[in-house]
Amino acid sequence: MTYVVTDACVKCKYTDCVDVCPVDCFHEGPNFLVIDPDECIDCTLCVAECPVEAIYAEDDVPADQQAYIQLNAELSKGWPVIVEKKDPLPDHDQWASVKGKLQHLDKG
């Protein structure tokens, strides 16, 4: 089982999760992070670090967010690895509680 970054990360991009990842499986896009399922070792460390609760075990991804499983796998192949914490996006606080942000995901 792997972990998946879901809807809550879109347009926020908190990177607290990156600091605790022992295998550098996070990849960074313009307004979203993803986890490479081939690199994730299921350590669970990132889950508690996400301030918007965007990370789920693959088996626990909510039904309305299942598309993110495939998006993490696909986008992690083209986006660069991120290994150091950065500031969230400038307007993250306006987006943190917004639901249904898939249409705002920038695949860059």
C-alpha cells in the first residue's frame, strides 16, 4: 500500500510532509504535491505532518477523491522531487478549507 496526496493540497502546497519523508518520494508541481507510489515505503510519517489532512493511505482515499490515486502515479513521473520544506503558496489560507479543487490542479 502507498500513500496518496489528495484534494486538500491543491492550491495550498504545504510541504511539512517533505521534511519527514525518509525516501524522498514527494514530487512538486505548480500548486500541488504528489507521492511516487513506486518510492513510498508506507512509513506513515507524512500523514501527521500535513496541516490540511491531504494524505491518505491508498485504501482509505475517500470515494470522491479516487482520481488522485492515478494522478499521484502519473504526475510523480514528470515532476521534480522535493526534499526540503518550502513556504506554502501565498494564498494557501484562502484555499485550505475549500473542497472539490480538482479543476484547479495545475499539471504544469
